[in-house]
Amino acid sequence: VGQLTSDTMYQRVVEHLSLEDKGYTARNVAGMVKAEVAKDSNIIMLKVQHTNPRLAADVTNTLGEVYLDYLSERNLNQMTKSTQFIQAQKQENDTKLDVLLNEYRQFNSDPRSVEYLQKQFTSITDDLNQYQTSMDLARMEMQQLEAGINSLRGSLANTPKMLNVANVGQGSIDVVETQEINPVYVSLTEKLNDREAALAEKTASLQAMQATSARLQGNLNIMQAELSDKQIKQQQMQNEIKRLEETQNLLAQKVTQTQMASSIDLGGTTINVASPALVPANPVKPNKQLNIAIALVLGLMVAMGLAFLLEFMDSTIKTPEDVEKHMGLPLIGSIPASEAAANKSRWSFFGQKRGS
């Protein structure tokens, strides 16, 4: 109601009906109009009073029309501002998304990208596993060689290096004793030497594998730290890209919605004119019959009040009952009043005083 009866609406009515040429202003129109909300409803009733019935009807209908136009204009302005704001937000979001996508592509195209590091990490891990298996096998073979060496050393300790051999010379019966190298001892020594050589070879091989494994493990630890950092950064970039893409879609939907809302005639869709004002056949004021009836009722009430007042102010004694009531004496007789005295008493506000 406040917007409907604002000076802005009245000024629009004046301009629309060209009332300025007739000497009317927005303040004059405001004096004609009365707006009120019907009880227990959302209906606004407009009442315009003027001596010119045509002007009163025109002002009423025009006020409703300019108010509907005002609502549509305001909605269009608000939706236009909202659309511009959302489009600006969308442009800013699109710029951020483009920059981030470019950074993400550069990040993934780096020679030591996450994909490359993952492949290298897998390859080094496989190599370490193979080296670990080879070292375990080498340790087992070394244990076997050490056990064989210990056994051979025990056998050598119990085997004489030289053997005493009795020889009989030709043409003689004398026995000659000589010493010869024990072939068993020689065989055991050869086996021991082979085993010790194999053990030394295995030991050197194991040490080499251990050094290589340690180097690979160090490289793997460095690569794992680098890979972890880059995976975290990649995940952060992916999350931010996803958020910006979702925001982009949401803002695009909002732009479409506001553009659709701006094309809606808000005044015509939210407010309907239930009944346009018609030019009245008879004036609303004055109602002569009602005024006459009110005058009669008021005259009757004044007359009755005046009669009660005169009666209250009359102090004369008129009847034998008044004598007994006011004097407290029995009535013995009465003298008739003359016609002149009666007339005088009838038109006087104050009669004779009560006496004993």
C-alpha cells in the first residue's frame, strides 16, 4: 500500500493523464486517493473522490496501471543488475579456471611429472625386490659354501698330507720305504680351494648387490618424497578445477534463470485488477436522504434533551402532590389561577418559590 500511494505513483498518474495542464499536482492527486487492505484478504481497495466522476475513475484505473508498470520496471532493473553481477562473477571464475587449466597442463607436461615418477618408482621398486631376492639367494649359497668349507677343513685335519709307501727293489728282497703325497689330501685341498674361491666370489657379489640396493633405496626415498609432494599438488589442482567447473555451471544456470525472470511481466503476473473503476451514475456525496434522516434524529434528540432540562429547572408547585411532597403539609384547599397567570407561568423558566 505504501508504494501504491507514494508520491512517485501520483506523479506518474499526473504525467500519464496530463493533469498538469489542468493545474493538478501529485499532492492534489494524493488528496483524492484513499487505499486500504480488505480485512482478512490480500485485496487492496482504491477509493478516489472528486467532483468529476470521469476524472475519479481515470485516476483510479491509471494508478493501478502505473503501479503494475512500476513493478515490472523495478523487476527488470533488479534482474538486469543481478544478471550483470552474475555475469561478472562468471567471467572472473572462467578466467581463474582457464589460468588453472593452463597451469595443470604445464604441471603434467613436466619431464618429472607424476606419471613419470610413478613409473620410475614402480621400476625401482621392482629392481629392489629382485636385488633382495638375489641377496637372499646369495646368503643361502654362502651358508652352504661355509658349511662345505668347514667340513673340508675338518676332513683335511684328519687326513695326512704324506703317505709312507714300502717298495721292493728289482732283484732284491729289501723293502724300501718312501713318502708320497696323499691323493685324498690333494683332492680335499683342491675342493677346499674351490669352495673358498666360490665363497669369496659370492661375498663380493653380495657386497656389490648390497651397495646397489642401498643406492636404489636412497633414490627411491628421494623419489617418493618428490612424488608425494607432486601428488598432493596435483590433487589440490584437480579439486580446485572441479570446484571452479561446478561454480561455472552454477553461475551459467543463474544467468539463464535471471534472464528468464527479467522477461517476466512481474506486475501482470503477481497482481491482478479484480474490478476496474467505472464512472458512477450518481454522486457518492452528498447523500441527501441520509443527511435528512440524520438531521431528524439529531433534532429529536436535542428537543428531548431540552424538555428534560426545562423540567429539571422548573421549581414551581403544580399539583396537590407537590405540596405534600415538598412542604410536608396536608392540602386544605386551592385557589384557581387566572388565565393571565397561567400563561405567564407556562412560558417562564422559573416559577414562584416554594413556601410554607
